[in-house]
Amino acid sequence: MQQQTDVAVLGGGCFWRHAARYAEVRGVMRVASSYTRAGLVSCAYM
């Protein structure tokens, strides 16, 4: 029997803090943090 999953894309100011909180939610299988435009060559978190 195959398990059905859904994907949620969320945004927030300090994404590391949000990722840590979402990882604690029951049923969440994976959390990934990134910049909104992560494909840019020169991203900086400043």
C-alpha cells in the first residue's frame, strides 16, 4: 500500500527558526530551508 503525501511551500523571515519548528510537527516527513531565489549566483544572507 502506497502512502499519500502532500507538499507545502511556506515562507518566513528567519527560515532556520521556522524549519526547526516545522520539523517537530507530527506527520512532517522532511523540511528544507532555502532562499526564495536560491538559483542566483550571488545570494547572501545579510
